[in-house]
Amino acid sequence: MAEEGKTAAASSEPAGEEKASEPAPEPAKEMRACVLTGFGGLKTVKVQKKPEPTAGEGEVLIRVRAGGLNFLDLMVRQGAIDNPPKTPIIMGFECAGEIEAVGEGVQDLKVGDHVMALSEFCAWAELVAVPAKHVYKMAAGMTFHEAAAIPLNYAVAYIMLFEIGNLRAGKSVLVHSVGGGVGHAVSQLCKTLDNVTLFGTASKGKEEAIKENVTHLFDHSIDYVQEIRKISPEGVDLVLDCLCGDDANKGYTLLKPMGKYILYGTSNIVTGETKSLFSLAKSWWQVDKVSPIKLYDENRFIGGIMLRHLLFRQGQHEYVRTIMEKVVALFTAGKIRPHIDSTWAYEDVQEGMQKMHDRKNIGKILLDPTQEPKPKDVKKPAEAAPDAAANGEKDSKNEGSPEGQETQE
């Protein structure tokens, strides 16, 4: 028994030596990403380190150079969408960059290709793995920033105008938020046809910057229905609405016979930094119920487009690809060019979101992972004052103040 114990002890020592000599596993590579940590205000979006993804079967790995910010991202952050995702989650629905790796089974795409992509979240990261069916080659001469501004805005605008709206020369269109990303796309696409009258509404203060984009521009806060009726008593052929609420009713009443109303957003429900159930309820209750019989009697049409559902829930990736090919062809022909409002570093994503919240952007807001963040204001500590002076100043500030006022402020 003693011999067996010695043998066991002797045999265990070399095993231990071998184990000790094994190299330690390499730490997982990490990347920066804009992460939604929970639903709520701007502070719920943080830049964090996440493990780098890899390209699975049917996927490509993209080194992201720019990502697009959309109103949908604001709604996601607030949890104001159907079936909101579980947090934490990397945000973003569109990006552009360079392919770093190709998964098994991928054809027509290779390492080094410059591409733009639509993804179900995860686009605001230094690396993103995307199914190849949602990836589109950039046009020659297209920058990464231009490419990141195209997929959602121009695909939606093209589908509304030409696929659903059947827009032709000589027709008329009303589009809301004409100063935004989709608004710019609509205005450029309308100009690819002759004699299209484009009515646009926008927030006050944007007139000078966007008046050349439209035939007639109106401040959204005025009675734009009456103003349009003065110019076109019959109304318009096509209404593109990203607001919903009472604007849906106004848009429907402006339709000519055979006119079409298309809803592509519900930004009226985003009235503050966090989700407002009151705004959500008000927006939907303001919409009049229209029966099929009324549509039949009035020869009008109502439709809607949500590209996210079309692509990721309804599997229409081949259809979306045909749209993207047409959009890229228009870019190559010099007929469209995305207008970039501003570009923000990942660390400044909250400021970019705030600008969109305030409806101050003219064109597309982008996020660039390679951009340096803005220097933060650093308050210098005040020079130490004599005790008596400091006490006197404190007493002077508090004199006549109700107890607790400073805390409340």
C-alpha cells in the first residue's frame, strides 16, 4: 500500500508540472459599443467594452466606420416600440464599413469590400456581424458617412414614393419633417421626375436651410392645411406622414380622389427624454377611425411602411435589395446625395440624440467610432477664500431663503 501511495504521489507530480507549464488562455478581444443599459433618458446609453463578434455561417464581419442615428433609436431607448428588446443591448440599425471576415456560405462579398448594412440592433459598435442578405455594396466614390446615411432613409423614401405612391410627373406630395433624413431623401427623389410639386412642413427656424428643397415650405405650427388649400384647392396626391396623431387626420383630409396617405413613423409620441404614456395615448386617440366603406366611397387609400418589420420579421430581404440597388444607381448617376447634419463620436452619442430630440437636425445625424470625443468642460476649483469672507458669502446667499430651497434647486 505504501508503494502504491509513493507511485501515485510520483505520478501526480509530473502531471502538476505539465499543467503549470500550459500557456494561459488569451483574453477575449474587446471593442467599444454604444449600449442601452435600460429604458429611459439619455443617460441609459453608455459606451462600454463588449466582446468582439465573429462571422457565423451566412454572415460577414464589418469594421464599422459610421452608423446612422434615427428617430427609431430614440423610441427604442425609451422602450416606446412594440416588443422592446431585453437590455443591455448594443443599439443601432444601420452602418457602413469594411468587411474584415466572411462566414461560411457567403457569396458575392469578400474581405475588403466597402459595404453598408441594416441590422436588428448592434450597428453602433466598432465591429458588427451581419447576415450577408442585409449587406449592400457601396457605390464607387461613396464615402462611409454617405453610405451610413442611405439605407433606412432612402429605402423608405423610395418605397413610399415609387412603390406604394406610384409617383409620376405632374403629381403633388406633402411630407412632414422635410428637414430630417427621410425628408431630404424624399425631396431629392421627387426631383428625379418632372414637375412634381412638393409641400413640406418643418420646425420653426429651418426655413433658410431647406427652402430650396421644396416647392412650398410651411412652419408645422401654423395651419398648413389651410395654406395648402390656398395653393391647391383639390389637395395633394400623396401624403407622407412620420408624425401620426392629429397630423394623420389632416393628411387624410388633404387627399385628392385617388390620393394616398402613407404613415412611416410616429414621432409625435416622443415629446420628452423619457417615454410618456400620455403622449402615446393622445397620439393614437387623435387619429380618426376610417372604415373601408369610407375609403371605398371617397376613392382614397391608406397605407404604411416599417422597413424594420419588412426586413427582419417578414423576410423581404430580396425585395429590399432591389430597392437598395435602385437607390445606389441613383447615387451613381448623381441624382441623390445624402445631406449630413453632424457627426458624433460614440462618447458623444447622448448629445447627438438630444439634438434629434429637439428637432434641430437638418439632414442625417451620424456616429463615427473613429472620431475623437468633444473635450468635456472641466470646472476649476475656486480659489480658497478667507474663512470670514466665505462665511459671509454663504450667509448672504441663504438669507431669506426658505429651508430646503437649495436642495430643491
